[in-house]
Amino acid sequence: MISSSPRRRFTVARQAVGQSALLWGFLAASMVYLLVFIGLPVVYNLVMSFQDVTLGNISELWRPLIGLDNYREALGDSTFRKVAINSIVFVGVNVIAQVGFGLAAALYFAQRFPLAAFLRGLVLASWILPALVVGALWKWIFATEYGVANYVLLAIGLIDRPIYWLSDPAFALSSVTIANIWFGTPFAMILIAAGLTSIAEEQYEAASLDGAGPIARFRYVTLPALWPTLLAVSCLVTIYTMRAFDLIFAMTQGGPLDSSNVLPLFSYQLSFLRFHFGLGAAVGSTTFVIVLAVALVYVRTLRIEAEA
Amino acid sequence: MLRRSFLAGSAAVGLSAASASAQARTVSLWHVFNLETDMIYGGMKAFNESQSAYRIEPRLVPGTQVVTELVRAIATGAVPDLVTIDSPVVASFSAQGTLTDLTDLVAKSTYIKPAVYFKGPWASGQWRGRTYGIPRDANTLALYYNADLFRAKGLEPDKPPQTWSELKAAATKLRDASKNVYGFGFCATEAEEGVFQWLPFLWQAGGSIDKLDQPEAIAALQFVTDMVRNDIASKDVINQSQYEVINTFMAGNIAIAQGGPWELPRMGSNAKFDWRLARMTVKDDKQIHADCLGGYDFLIPKGAKQVEGAFRFIEFMSNPEVLNNGWKSGRLAPRSDVVVQNPLWPQAYAIYRSEVPVARPRGPHPQWPDISRPIQVAIQQALTGAKTPAEALKEAAAKVQPILAKTPLPSAD
């Protein structure tokens, strides 16, 4: 937009003023957006979490303040503790697995075999599907009697009795975790693949000349160069997984006995199935604080990545 | 959309104020009925054609989201004029003053006479002597059974089980692991429908919701627990919605399945075997016929702009002639003066019709979701073996009884 031709050089000063006004405009627009569409809901939710909110007073803004009662009740509830632990396990395993498998897949498709790029794009297909569809799909796969998972495991003799993937409290969380890993890995892979392409070919050539084998090249060239990307991807996956809702809703609704329930789903159930809006808001705010912390780490790693 | 009408005067019977305006006023309706054969579609069309003062503008909201949407609408003040809500949830809204009191309108109504309604459905719209919801339809449970499988196992297909012990015996005989057939199927999810499907057992055993830790309730939970523990019913019942239970039945993998009349339309086209219906069984030593009541109520949220028009549509939909069409999609009328002549699925109609008078409502209670939740947990604890039925119900009773001590359930249950 801004011309740099010599004939227009006299306008540079004016442009600088215009440009800085434009930049302030950009700042203002993004601030307004953040305040209206993110700040307000967060503050509204936070306010609700300190109030006694019922169906009767939900349309009003001034509701009885009850301080930390909602938080106290949530933290004292054994279901909340169970669900919080589920969330941590669910997110932790997802991040490690999605980044791990994503890295492996990215490296695999970085090899120059025919149709590599095309197939890499195809893998992304699963990520494009709506979560509710993926949930329904995995509910079929994990069906005890007719599901593919049990059929295959029984056929190859790994198990001798069908596993109740979704109706055994000991398995339900693992089952939704597996489904979510499948769902999220392509996204991690694509981001990591993008990071891989930014590593200069010369580095590998130089390493090869120094006598580095494939493992040494991965260890001393790929991994250090990719490190900021991996951190950033981990943060993104954490944020995405922390919000997981539809997939679990479709597969188990959080059951049996909340064994596969996670914080966002629990918050929804408290607010909209049981009408404990304040309690639901408290659980939601707690989740938000966790996501915010991870988001801050993400922003920091982006800076490190930019500096690298 | 506003439509200019030149026929307003002729159609506005008994509504002189409305007829003065020649504009059809829009009445927004949120409903959950996605089957084209549902009576709401014919009803809307006929209503819009029968008069020109009001025009129904429908919005189909998925059943799982309608409560969420209504809460959102109440919070922001942008409520629809009319909405259909699952009956046990109605009291949560009516007790909090979020609905329009319809008592006076009902008193003046020609069609809506409380006396002709079955007690259970009518109760669902009541709170402290005032009327906030008008039942649209009613449903309850019965036993779908696969007569072909009965024959294959030497059971008499014309004599379905009538008692708990007969049900258990038949289901045991029908269980065929080699063919992946379970004898009995029901829904025990951690959701309202899981409670809907277990309460009949509680009531048949002579138990009640305010006495969950008593032997009657324990016997009821023990009965279904034994079905699962003895492998007569699949362990998957705790993660199978009612819809999925019936899918499994239609695939021939459940011999006897507990289900509602709304399943009939797809049963007719999908089940490729001789399927029939039987009444719910009774407990041998109690002989109490009891069933659980479901259905939808029409509500007018407080703040609705077209209360008059919305109520006129409720009246229109409560006309026995309109209610007669409900059965086409497996919806029973909530009132005793509607008898469908030559019904579709005549045998099923007779069975469900005989269950409605013994069906009991859930609540009405403003904290019904808080009562339902401990029951869901108890059922799941027992079925997974995490706790014995007695332990699980003791825990549930400890959560339910304080709620009922403050606000008791109307009548015995």
C-alpha cells in the first residue's frame, strides 16, 4: 500500500503520521474486540461465580453476593475433584501423545516419497470432521459387542473377553482419550511439519559432512531447531483439549459415574441440566484460569520462537 | 413476517381487540419435534389458516438444547412466545417465576378443562395451585419384544411376561451369547432418561422417591442389577440412550426392550421381525401396576409478547380432534376424552393407553434435577458393581431427603 517510489518520497513524513494513526487504530480495534467478545463474558462469568444465581434472577445483574461459597462448594464436592483430576490426566496424556505422534508423522511425511505431501494433507481430514461426528464414530468403534476395537483385539488374541470401553468406569477415560488423540494429532502434525520446513537444508548437509547419522541429525539439528515449535504446539493442544466437550458429550456424556467427565462438560451440566448457575460459573472460571495460564506460556514461547 | 389480511374480522371469534388490527401478529414457537408426521406441523398449518389474527412462526430446537436455549433466552430477556419443554423440568421454571401464569386463561378456556386431563400430565404444569404449563402429549414405557426369538427359544409369543419373575425367567432363556442376543434391554445412562426407565421398578416394588433407602427401593435396584450382573442385560446399558437400546432391539440383539411409544414410527419401518408390545410387569408379591410418565408441556415464558396468541395456539393444539393426530408419531393424548379410532399399530396403542392411567409424574418439583442426579449415580454404582444397591441407595437417600424435607413432592410421590 505504501509507495516507496522516489517521486513520492516527500509524503513519507505524512505517511508516518498516517501510519502511526492507523496502527493505533489497529490497537483500538483489537482492544475493543477483546473487551467486548472476550473480556465481557469472562467478567460476567466471574461475577456469576460469586453470586447466588437461580432461574428466577438470572435475567438481573444484581443478584445476592455469596462470596466464595460457590468455590467452596465446588472444591468440597468429591465429583469436582474427580472431574478435575480427569481433566488433568486427559489433557496431559493428550498433549504428550498428540505432540509425540504429530512429530513422528511430520518426520515421516517429510521423507521424500511419492505423494507424501498429498497424503499428509489427507491425514488432516479427520481434524476437519465435527467433534460430534467423531464422537459418534468412536462410540461405534468402541461398542462392546459389535465394535471394531474389540473385534480386532479378540481376533489377534490380545484379549480373550470383550472390553467394555465406554461402560466400564475403569476404561471410559482411556477410551475418550484415545478418540481425542486420534482427533487432534493431525493438527499437531501440520504445525510441526510447518516448523520442519523452516530448518535450512544446509544444516543437515553440514551435519552429514561432520559424520552425523540420522539419529544424531535428529538429536542435534532437528530437535533444537524445532523446540520452540513443539512448545507452542503443546500449549495449543493443551488449550484445545482443556475445552474438549462435544467429543466426550457424544461418547459418554461424562459417564459412567463421571469417570470420563471433564471440567467444561461438568460446568455445562451444573448450569444447564441442574440450574446451579453460580456453581457452574465457578467451575468455568477455574477452568479459564488454567487455560489462561497456559495461554500466557504460549505467548511467551511465541516470543522465544520469534527470537530464535 | 407480517402478512396483511383482509379476513381478520371474520376469523377473530371472541377476540374483538385483535380483529381491529388487520395484521397477523407473529407468535414465536420453539419446539423439539423433528418428525414430519408430528401433530405440531399439521396443527400450525391449520391454526394459521383458521384465523388471521395470529401467525405461528416455529423454530425447531434439538431436544437436548431446548432447555439451554430457554435459559439463555430468559437471561437475555429475548424469550419466545411459546415453548415445549420436557415435563419434569417444567417446575424448575414455574417455581422461579419465569413463566406466565395461565390459571385465569385456563378458567375461561373451552377446550382446556383440568378435569378431562389425566392427573399425572396435568400435575406437571402446576405449581402451588397455579397453572404454568399445559400438557401437549403424554408417553410412558412398555416392553417391546421379539416374537420370533420367543418362538426360537420355545416361549409362547402370545404370552409375554407379566411379573418380574416371569420377565427374569423369559429374559434368561432368551439370552444367547453365541448369537449376541441379550434377554433384556433398558437405559441406565447418567441422565434423566436413566431415571425415567428405573422409576417404574421403584414404584412397582412399592417404593417411593422419599424412601430410597428402604427395602422396596433396594429390591427394585437389585432386580435390574441382577439382570446386568447375571449377563441377561448388557453392561452397556449404562451408556446406551433409549434410542440406542431400541436400535439394538431392532437389530435383533435384544429380545425384550423397555421403550416408549415415540419409537413406533421407526419400528414400523426398520424392525424386520415379528415385534410386539407388552405391558410393564408387576412385582410378584406386590401386584402394583406402575409406570413413569413422560411428555411435553406448552409453556409461555414471562415476558412473552403474544400471550393471548400463544394461548390460543395451545387451545388449538388441545382440541381432541388435533390431539387425535398425535398417535401418528407415537404421542398419546394427555387427556382421557381422546380415543384414537383405528389407530396405527393398534396393539401398541392398546398397551400404552392402558399404561397412561397408572403412570406417575416425576415431581413436579423445582429441584427435580437435584433429585434425579443422585438416583442416576446410585443406578450406575449398582450396575457397575462399585457399590451394592443398598449402599448406593443409602447415599442417594442422604442427598434426596434433605431436598424433600424442605420442599416435599406432591402426593405420595
